[in-house]
Amino acid sequence: MPTSRSYHSYLIESLKDPQEAAAYLDAVLEECNYDELLLALRNVAEARLAMLDSSSTILNQEAIQNILSQSTNLNLPVLIQALNELGFKLSVIPVGDAA
């Protein structure tokens, strides 16, 4: 039996770590590619869904499922809402800031 896992499985597992997920989303946002951003949001949402247990609220699960199914109309308010539902926030830093 093969011992390797698919890249997608590895990615989803690594995105369960909030720091990894934040770095992943940050890197994708810097690329300014709409399709890649949608995919990244779906990947983080999939990781978050995998972490939810039966004590999680139905509303949170539904919000995350909505992100997974979102394929159009990703504008700034929707992006901010999606990030909030996933436990992240959008921030702005000066270009070239080492911090």
C-alpha cells in the first residue's frame, strides 16, 4: 500500500493550523488572482469544516459551506465576511515593511 498522500490532503491538513492558513491566504492575496483566491478560500474552508465537531454551531457550518460553494460575486465585503467566518481578518501594511 502506498505511504504517500495527495498534495490536497497534505494542504488541507496543514491549513488546520491557523498560522499556516493565514500565511497561505496572505500569499494568495499578494498574487491578486481571483481564481486562486477563490480556491484558497475553499481550501481553508474545507480545513475548517474538517475541524468542526458536533458541538459547533449549525450557522458556522452553513456559513463555511456557503464559502465553499461561492463561485462568483467575490467583492471586498464578501471577502471580508468570508475571512471573518473562517476566523481571519483582512489588514493593510505598508509595502516593504519588515514587521
